[in-house]
Amino acid sequence: MGLPIKREQTMNKKILSLLLLGLFLAGCAPATTQALQAAPSPTQATVEPVTQPTAEPTSVPTATATAAPTPDFTLVGLPAEEEGELLFDFVGQMCNADWSTRGQDLPCPGNDSQSSAGYVMKLDAEKQGLPADTNILLAYTPQEKYETIYGEYPAVTVQKGDRFRAVLACKEHAFCDVEFVLNFSDEHGSAGLKNWRYLFTDEPIVVDYPLDALAGQTVQFTLAVRARGNPVEAYAVWIAPHIYRPAP
């Protein structure tokens, strides 16, 4: 009978020991959890953005306006010119001029199929046997004897040394007898500068006319053509008419 009681006591001690161990472990668990919670988390490395060096902007060259080269007027018979500039091109400005006869205004360019009233137009240089880039003004007078066609151009300021230059002739294969006229007008009125009579049997007239008398003035030039012979043949051409200004 003594053995069972001792065995029971031993079992109770084991149970008590297990209970005490459980209580001990239970008491330690919160501290362990708190220790884990209090442990610092690993520091995350902050990645600084890397700034790439900015390339220097490539400079784009600015387009520089350059003056158009002056035509070689020796190709049409004018004498060689010293360095300077083409100040005023009468063919390039042709339709900025006011064209008229004594009785009516004329369109620009004119219509050569309605020639009885006279007309003005740019002539194809190759039809005159000249280089293709040559500016030629064709003025055809009205079909009345001694009638005149006029073209009054926009104003231009003249300086000392400026010259009016052109070659005067008939249109190829025309039997013209005409008078070329260069006039000007200002606030005081109009006046004649120079006349050139031309007959188809003549050599072309080379004009290199100084404008020093008008230096310092702002004037409007007028180109005119008058038929002296048969008006049907009055095909007058101004070859490369322009004002040339020598370099200072």
C-alpha cells in the first residue's frame, strides 16, 4: 500500500514542476517580445539621385543676310564699274511705277496682244541675244504719231556719285525710230534730265549719266519713250536700267 502513495506524490511533484516551468516561460515571453519589438529595425540606405552633367547647348549659327551680288553689266556693253551697289533697279521696280500715256493709265505688266494703247513689260533677254539673267524693260508706244508712254517710279534719295546706267536700243528685228527720256519730279514739280534719240540702224546707246545735280534730294524718276518714226515699229528696250552707287 505504501508504494502507490509514494508514486502519487512523485507524480504530483512532476506536475508541479511542469506548472512552474510553464509559468516561468509565460513570464519570460512578454519580455522577449518587448525586446524584439524594441530592437531597432535595420536602417534603410537613402539613395541620393545622381545628377548627370548637362551638356553645353550647341550654338546654332544665325543666318546672316547677304546682299545679292551685283550683275556683271559689262556683259550688256556697260563699262566696268568700281566697287559699289545697285541702288535702284528700274526693271525690278517696273510694276511699282505708274504707267500711262497722255490720255490713260496702263496696266503693268501690259498685254502685247492689245498693243494699240501701248504697253510695258519685261522682255526675255534671250530674245535680245543677251544673257538670260539680264533685266530688260520693253516699252511700246501707243499707235499715234508722237505719242509717249511714261512710267513714274517710287521716290529714291540721291547721293553724290550716283549714276543712271543703261543700254538703249530697239527690240531685235524691229525698225524703230524712238526717243528715250529720263525725267524726275520732286515737291517743286517735274523736269527733264536727258533725252536720247535712237534709230534702229544705230549702235546701242551706252548711258552712264551722273546724278550729282540731284544729290541730297528725294525724287521720283520717270522713264519715257516717244515714237519719232512709224509707231508700229516703236519697240524700245531699256537694257539693265539702274542707278549705281559707288562705295564710299
